[in-house]
Amino acid sequence: MLNLLIKVFGLTDELVIGFDDTIERRRGKRIKAKGIYRDAVRSSKSFFVKTSGLRWLSFMLLTEVPFARKVWALPFLTVLCPSERYDKERGIWHRKLTDRARQAILLIKRWLPELDLVFVGDSSFTFEETRRHLGIETNRQWSDKAIGRTTPGLYGMFSVITMVAQELSKGGNLKIRSAIWYDKEVATFSDAIGCVRQSLWEARSFQTSPKEVEMIKIPRPFLECLTDTLCFVT
């Protein structure tokens, strides 16, 4: 994933990589690795909010996305950080967040020995787009293996969609949708995911079927309007 991001965005020499932890709010007895943590989104300096969930440490390539004209954080590595209670019950040495971050940094350096890497640890990266558009915290997996696959995959999907949207923008196929009360000059992630959906659906929907019974004649403007509405529904 990281090598693909470097290729798509034409990065050389120095890479800036941000890392941050986030809580995926999950409940249920079957979710074993969950813990009780401070909810950084809902808490403030004077108000402390606790939440039950899974703690993830995500590493993101910080690079300017041309179609958005700003720097985006593109996840390429996401690590589950089980609670201290989870490790204690299983007789496992508990690794703190800093220990896991150090291990991941060394791994990334081994991946890219020829590049200069700058790591930025901060709590200012938010994961709102993945929650809103990709279903983080709405999945129903409860087994350890399913959890370990699904959430990192969804974070990685954010980067995949961004890369596909970047390729679409080169051909002028990235639409910028706006409303009367909200005029946009540059594309956002909602535009990106909608256009990626549209390109995938059109490639499949507009193929000629060998069986006439599978074909239903409807006006093309109506079909395009329907497709456009569904693609940008979120």
C-alpha cells in the first residue's frame, strides 16, 4: 500500500508520515480486546468522557492530494492495541502505545531504507471521513480474526479510493458536487468516493448483454440521473 501511494503521488526523497491512535467505539462481551478509554472526540479540557471500544494505532502518509489542493492523511498501516486487561488475562506482556509505535516505525524504515522518513506523532488527525463514509464502528464482526481484518481494511480503503479518484481527476472525470447553500471549489472525499462508485458501476452497467431478456430499455438521462444520485448518497 505504501509503495503504491508513493508511486501514484510521485513522491521522492523525503516522506512525512503521521501516526495517531483512535478509538473504535464497540460494545459486547464477545469483543475481547476492547477497553475503557478517554473519548478524544467528545471530551474537552474541562469535560472527561469515557467510552468502550477498540484502540487502533494508524500510520498515514501525509501528502498533498492534487484534486483536493490540500494535504490528506492516507492510512497504510493500522495496528490493534489491545487493552491492558486483555493482555493480563492471557498472561501476555502488555505493550504500551509508545512501544507499538516504535516497533511500527522500525518496520516502516525497513520497508523504505533508501528514503528519508519524517514521523509526526500528533492527536490532531481525525478519522471522521472513515466513520461517515466507510462504516467504521458500524461493522458487526466480533471474532478476533474478523476484527483484525475489517477495520484496517476500511482505513486502507480510504487511501485506495483517494488513489483511484486521483487517476480519475487526470482524465477530468472527478465531479465536484455542491449545493445552493454550500459552494465548493475543490473536491472532498465525498466527491471522490461518489465518482469512484460511479466509474465502477458504469463499467458494469453499460456492458452489452448477450440475452435480450436481461436488457430493459430506459432513457439514458434517467439512468444517469439515478446512478448519479445513488453514487453520492452519502
